[in-house]
Amino acid sequence: MNRRRFLSMGCVCCLNLIPGISLAQSDSWPDWQIPPRFARPDLSSDEGGLWALMDREEKRVRQSPFCIRDPQLHDYVLDIICRLGGDHCPDIRAYVMHNPIFNAMMAPNGMMQVWTGLMLRIDNEAQLAAVLGHELGHYFSRHSIDQLRDAESRSAFAQFFGIFGLVGAVGQIAAIAGAFAHSREHERVADRIGLELMSKAGYDPAEAAKVWENLLVELKASPNEDPTRENPMFATHPPADERRETLARLVEAHPGGVTNEATWLDKMAPYRREWLDDEIKRSQHEQSIALLNRLISRSPSQPDYLFARAEVRRLRSNDTDLDQAINDYKSAISLGNAPPESYRGLGMIYMARKQTEEARTNLGHYLDLSPASPDGLMIKSYIEEMKI
Amino acid sequence: MKRLLIILLMGGLVSCASVGKVETGENTLGERMTVNLDGAWNQIKAPGLGPAQIWTMEGLPIDQLLIYTGLKDGEAITSKNSASGGKMKNLDFRASMTPDEIVSLFEGMLTRDGSSFKLLKLEPANFGGLKKGFHFEFSLIRKVDNTQLLGMGYGAVSQGELFAMLYQAPRLSFFPRYRGKVEQIALSARIKQI
């Protein structure tokens, strides 16, 4: 087993939950209680070895240039974790990592990572609590060590069958499929615990399902693809109808609660443009437009979202994309406080369409607003060329 | 199964890779481009590496010089097989692209694995004997090992084809060491009109 595989088992990823939208199978779970704080396992045990490895990984994460070292954002996330995790609060360290992908992960030693791609996509504090609660569910259930032990036994099983050629390959696939089933059960348990935790902390549990529903809309927006190709475990997730029914029962069992939308939007505001810029650079145009359609619907007066959608459409340039991009740029500008790059985007489209006067005006406006921009000399050359 | 196939493919590539020497003096690259070198470089050769020639002084992954010698409209700037993690971005070159759009393509290629790219400079420049070329500089934090790199590039579109050079190396030692050599290659580049 190589280091990377070992590490991936050590961190139980939230992304694995995408197919496991499967929520708890029953309405309530009265027997479950938060376990007592964990003692550090003996280093000679397999769990102790996993902790030691995660400690080294945590050191790397802590020093990573991708780690966002903003005390306010960090304390905010940690505060939610503590409200959910109760007595375990001192054992958990949170790291907000700069990465445009939707993901969060929890290691058995108490290291939790939350990626910025996830934070861009959530609508309120309750949704963030749902993800954090789910990750705590893995931690409280010590799923990492279960998966490690399961993988070790399956690895031996698969290697045994591997010596028998094609027949052996079938055996290996069966072993892998078994691992997915094992993981899905973990996800169900983590879902249940996460819902319990967020409900007890006073959050509206109905927000939990919205996180995954929103993500599914994005994944389904990809051309010629379906979610099962995004993640192999999607193939076996429970049908949508079943999920809706399960969700309805759960919401009935845990009614009410707050979302704290305004608090969340205020906390993420300083990062909004940076995270949107990362999203644009993902070059997953269809998914980005699906995401931005939702964000614009949620926050129609926020120019950053309109600008981002315009940029994605300008870069994609299909059919009516450029006309729609112009509309979005103009709408963003009319709202006030739009990114200066809105004028650059407009100027570039007009330049491509040989509408030189409009192009020069908008590109000039961009340079006025961003005189030190790294592409300033190039933009100036565009303007000069159009004068000739 | 798909991952297994990719692993087998990558394993196959590694086993087929070879390193050749690019000699000092004038070298013809592709059908329309020549460069004049004041020192030898190493060239990595392997099937499926993509449309660019890959040169290096210190060896991959320390430093890397990609050279595009006439990428046609609609062709991707990197091999579809070389996507690392996640899905393949749309990285197709279009002849109508402006320099900033071409730089965005390179940015997309360099950030497929989650690396962080920051444009430091983009300006008009002569390249390959063409006046309508461009030059850009960037910084990159490589995701796989958190190494901080600096990079530079030159490019021009001639008769609908992209000619470009893209160099990157760790910022503290290797980039300053080879920056002059790369600039010399860019200055020597000539693109034939047909």
C-alpha cells in the first residue's frame, strides 16, 4: 500500500458523500450519543500508525501556501465545529484550504480541511454546519480506521484472486465494489450524525440536503456526462424519490432551526471575488454557469456573480454566449461596485466584433480603474491598434 | 477500471520515454520554426506527451520548456491523456484568440492539478520575427509539492497556427539561472511564412 493511498484512507472525504445523498434510513436515532474524547492510540497499533501519518500530513497542510491563514475565517469555522462537536472541540483543528473543488475531509487525529470550492457553493451557515457535522460523524465513528482495516483485508483478498487471470480480475472488482458498499454505509452513518449534530446546535437540518442537491445540478450540467461518470459511487446511490421521502421524514423529525444566511454571506464577502476567479479558471463552463445561475438567483443584486457568469460565457463563446455576456457585464456595472474587469470583458467582446469605438471606451475605462493591472500594456496595445 | 487504464497508460509512457540532446546552433522545430541555441538542451520524447516539444536543463520536474511549433485551430494545447486529476478542461486553441485568451489557455493547463497561477505581466513583444507577438510572466505554486515557481512565455499566431514557448522553474535558483538562455532562444526564433 503506497503512501498516497494510505493518506486517502486516513482522511474521510466529504466528496464521497455526493453519491451518498442517501440520508438516514429512519426518522430518529435516539440511542446515538457523542462519544467521549478520544485518547491518543498506542503508536504500535495500526490506529496509532495512522494518527502518526496524519500528524505528518497535518504539518504539511499547516505549512502549505494553499492554507488560508485568516484568523477571522478560521475562528468562525472552528466556532461552528465546536458548537457541533461539544467536548471534542479542543481535539479538532480546522484548515481552510485554497482549492476550487467542492470538498472537506476529516482525519482521525482531528485535522479537518475545508476547501474554498465548497465554501463558494454553500448558501448559509447551516449548510456549512451540515458538511462539518457530516465530517464530525466520520470522526466520532472512527471510520478511517475501519476503512484502513477493511482495505487491508480486501487488498489481501484482491491480491489472492489477482493471480488467477481474468477470473481473478472479476474477484478484484468484487472486492472493490465491496469497499464502495462499505463506504456508502459509512456515509449514511455520517449523514445521520451530522443531522443530529446540526439539529442539536439549532440549525435547520433541511439545509443539509440542499448542499448535495445543488451540487448535483452542477454535475448534471456537464455536457454528455452524467453524475455516475463523475464518481463511480454515484452508480449505486439511492433513487431520487427515495431520497426525497427520506429527507421529508427527517425534516419532520427535526423541524425548525436557523440558517444564519446573513452571517455567512458577511464572512465570505472578502473572499468572494477570489473564489469566483478560481471557479472561472476551472474551465468547467457548464458547471460554472449552473452554479452562477443559482447564486445570481439567490443574490440578484451582487455584481460579482453577474461578472463571473459573463466571464465564463465570454470564455466559452458558444452561440448566444457573447450577447448574454454583454448583458451580464452591463447589469453588473449598473449595480455599482462591479469588478473593473467588467469593462475589460466588454471591451474584448466589442473588439472581436470590430465595434472599435465601444471597445476603446471600455478598455480605456478598465485601464483607468486598474492602472497597475498586469495585462495593462497588452490592453494599451489593443487600443493603439484600433486607432490605426 | 478507467483509472486502471490510465495508470497502465502512464506506466507505458514512462517505460517508453527517452531523453535526446538538442545541439547547440540552429535547430529546425516542426515545419516552420527555427531557433538558434547557444548551448545544448535535453529533449524528453515519449508517445502521447502532447503537441509541444518538452525541453529541460535540469530534468523534469525541476524545469521545463514547452515549445509549440504550429498548433492548428481547434487543437488542444495539451494531451487529453495528460490530465491529472479531475476532468479535462477545454484547452483548445482557436486561431481567433487574442494574446490574453492564449495566456488563459496556458493558465488552464498549468492549473489542472489545483496549482495556483498568478499573471505578473502580459505585454506585446516580437516573437519569431513577427511583430504581433506577446510576452508574459507568471508565478505558480505547484500543488503536488507546494513548490513556488516562476515562469515566462512568448507567443505569436501566424497563418492561423500558434507558435509559443513556455518556461517554468523554481523561483529561487533555477529560474534566474536559465532565464537568460530562454530569452536568447526566444530572440533567435524565426517563423517561416508559407
